[in-house]
Amino acid sequence: GENVEQHPSTLSVQEGDSAVIKCTYSDSASNYFPWYKQELGKRPQLIIDIRSNVGEKKDQRIAVTLNKTAKHFSLHITETQPEDSAVYFCAATGGNQFYFGTGTSLTVIP
Amino acid sequence: IAGITQAPTSQILAAGRRMTLRCTQDMRHNAMYWYRQDLGLGLRLIHYSNTAGTTGKGEVPDGYSVSRANTDDFPLTLASAVPSQTSVYFCASSDSGTSRLSTDTQYFGPGTRLTVL
């Protein structure tokens, strides 16, 4: 099956700086890569996703890039704000089964 | 519209007891999933169902069973709970399939915090 690795496990940035979280996957058949944000005690919520026919996607302060050849994708958050503090999960799938990374705990320091 | 709901919100259970976690969605999604979330391990798939009447095993199915009698409900049963099943359980659903309208995006319920003593 698919294996998704996510780095770093924890990340602290100053407010206003950028944050980057990276994931690698193993199955070249994977074609959909969502990112979820999970605040403490709450459910994971989709923040952005990308399909394998696209190299980059942006939505306001967040963007995702995909390198199919190298099998890695990254989440970029610019101009970070304290409310961006949460755990972020990447996932990969080529069918119904999602394979999740182990999460990155992001702390934005005011 | 409620989206996807789970019950109970939390439960403390004695080892050896039987427990069913409930999940209901009103989005008419064909696919549903059960995950467990443990610190440092992320979200791991327990069982899934692509459509009513069918189910499949995920990454960590042992000790759990599911059924999908209709589109909306996908209960998860622990036949004889053990302490290692202490976790937060999330149900999710998606509109997955061959339709051009399928998005594959999974939407999560609020979770059930289960403690097995």
C-alpha cells in the first residue's frame, strides 16, 4: 500500500513568517493529495487539495505544490497568523483509501 | 443540514464490554470511513465502505467490525473492548466514484473519544 511521510513533526514560526510542511509518498498511482487542518479537540478540516494533473494550487495565504517525479508535495503558508496554529495532516490516495501523514504541529508565535 | 454526526461524544468503557459507535451523514455520500487517531500516529483507517451493502478492511481492522445497511449510517462495533482501543475515533464520508462530479474529498465527523479501562 501507500506510505506517506510528513516532516517536520513540530514547527514554530514568528507571526508574519512563512511555514512549509513537506510530505513524500511511495505509490506512483496516487493522484489526489489533500491537506487537513485540525485544531485542538476538533475534527480535521480540508484546507486545500491538489490533483496529479496540476503542479501548484493557491488559495489566499496557502498554497500546495506537487512534484510527481520526486513523489513529494508541500504546504506553504505565508504571512502566518496565530489562528494558523494547529496540527496539519497531508494525505495521498489513488482510490478510496486515504493514507495520512503523522501530522505537523504548527505554532505561530505572536 | 447536519453533515456528518457521531455518537457518543465520549465514552468510558470497561474492558471486555461491547460498544457500538454511531455515524450518520445526510450528504448522500456513497463512501464512508472509520479512522482512529492516536498521538504521534496520525489517522489510521479501520474500515471503509464504498457503497451501501459493501465494506472493506483498512490498515488496522482487528477487533472492529462495521456494517452498511443504508447510505446514511455506518456503525463501528468493538465486540470485546481492550485498553489498546483507547483512542479518538473519526467517521468520514466522501462522494467518491467515476462521476465527473466526484470530488474524493473526505469530510469528517466531530469524533468520539473512547477510553477502555
